[in-house]
Amino acid sequence: MLVGADLQGADLSGASLQKAFLDEAVLQEAVLTGANLQGAHLQRASLQGASLYAANLQGANLQGANLQNADLTGANLLRAKLQRANLENADLSNVSLSWTNLNRTNLKGANLQKAELRGVTLYRADLSGANLSGANLERANLRKASLSGVNLDRANFSNRTELPDRTKWTPGTDMARFTDPDHPDFWQPYA
């Protein structure tokens, strides 16, 4: 059990930490490239600037974790719990986040380019300034999410994608209404 452990800057590349208890652990700037953290407990862990490139975080509990500026490129976050996590400016390009709970998560400025977000729940998440170009948002729940300044170029939606104002996406939806603060009908979650 590594609850509260100080592993700041540690090189744990390829480590097998499946179902490990790392709640509140300090892993700032740690290298976890290719590590197996499937089902791991990382609640409120400090992972600022950590490298989790191609790590397996499937089903991991990262509720309240600080992953600001972390590199999660190509990581598997399928069904992970990331409620209230801080992923500000994190690199989540090409990640699998399908069916993941990101309620009230801070994703300001995050890179989610080409991310697999099918069925993801982003209720009240802050995506301000994030890059979601080429992301798959089919069946995603974006209810009350902040999308101000978000890049949605080539993003995929479906008629089961719930938009911030609780409407469903259609091919005629003007997404600039949610992303462009200068739009005459700009929608804000807390207006």
C-alpha cells in the first residue's frame, strides 16, 4: 500500500501497479510511461507534470487528482473515474476516454486532439480553450459544460450527443454558439 507515498520524480516506466493504492501519493514529474495502473486508486494524488504516456489507466480512480500539465498521450482511460480532477493543460491527445466520468473536471487548455470520447460524461466540466479537433464526441454528455474557445474542428458528434444547453446535436447545430463568446446567442453554463 502506497497511500500518501512521496514518489516525486520517480522513474516507474513499465511498472505493474495494477489495483495499487496510491491515494494522495505525490507523483509530480514522475515517469510512468507504459505503466499498468489498471484499476489503481489515485484519488487526490499529485501528478502534475507526470509522464503517463501510453499508460494503462483503465478503470483507475483518479477523482480529485491533480494532473495539471501531465502527458497522457495515448493512455487508456476507458471507464476511469476523473470527477473533479485537474487536467488543465494536460496532453490527452489520442487517448481512449470512452464511457469515462469527467463530471466537474478542469480541462482548461487541455489537448484532446483525436481523443476517443464516445459516451463520456462531461457534466459541468470546464473545457475552456481546449483542443478537441478530430475528437469523437458521439453519445457524449456535455450538459452545462463550458466550451468557450474550444477547437471542435473535425470533431464527430451523433444525434445522441447532449449539448451544454441540454439539446441534442444535429447536423444543423451551430456549435459556435457554445465556443465563440462573440456569438450573438453565446451560451454559458452559469449565465
